[in-house]
Amino acid sequence: MPDWTFFTNHAHVLLCVARDPDVRHRDLALQVGITERAVQRIVADLIAAGYLSRTRDGRRNRYVLQPDLPLRHPLEREHRIGEILAVLQGPPVPAADPPAPPAR
């Protein structure tokens, strides 16, 4: 890991959840490079601030991002979370064509 990065661990977790709303804390920890306990604290922060909501699906969590909420720092407050995520996620991946029916 480099000594510093441009984004916080909160931003990294949010980006990972935006990419995969069903992601497990263990996988978030591996992707971001932090402990599972740190992921739990960050997810709790993001839920408490309203950036994420969580629903249970059996034993799994599913997260919903609120893209219209503003960034928290006064220097960035005019920007929305969805704007940042759109830049970092890149263009949407086109859906695959459905498979052709079997030949008769």
C-alpha cells in the first residue's frame, strides 16, 4: 500500500458497495486493505449519515446507496456522491446479447 491515497477508506468502501451492493464485509476488507472491524465501523458511519441503507436477505446484507446526497466537506459540498461514483466507476458495461436459440 502507498503511504497515502487521494480518497479515504470511507470513499473506498462506498465505491466497492456501489459496484456490488451484496458485498460481504470480509471482501470489502480485502479490497480496501483494512480490517473487517474497520469496515464495520465505516459501514455504520455511512448508514448513520444516510449515504447507505441496509436490508437483510437471509444471512446476507444488501446495501442501497443514496447518490443524491452531498459530499461532507465544505470544499466539496456542491457535489453529490453519485457524481464522484460515476467518474470512478467509468462508463456502464453494455449488457451481453442473449444467447441464440438452438438450431433446429
